[in-house]
Amino acid sequence: MPGQVDQYGKLGSLVFMCTMMSNLMPSLASMDNKSLLANITALSILVIIVIVNSFIQSLP
């Protein structure tokens, strides 16, 4: 990472993703099928975006 601010941004996004996933996982059991599908799809998209952004940020 080129700068300190970039490193903090990357760390902050990973912490946000982990916090969001830990808050969402227990509530998945109480959802109906349509809500469950929508939330799993949204979670998958978010995880993919964060992983791709982390990969892009670590390139020179």
C-alpha cells in the first residue's frame, strides 16, 4: 500500500465486512426463503466487491 491512509481504509473495509457478516449470520435462520435468497445474494456481492478491492489495492 502506498500510504498510511490507504492502509487504514483497507483495514476499515475489512473490519466493516466482518462486523456486517457477524451481525447478519444469526438472523438468517429466522428468514423466509425470499428474504434469505435476497440477503445471501447481497452478502455474496459485498464479499466479492471487498475481496476485489483489496486485491486491486495491493497491486503496485
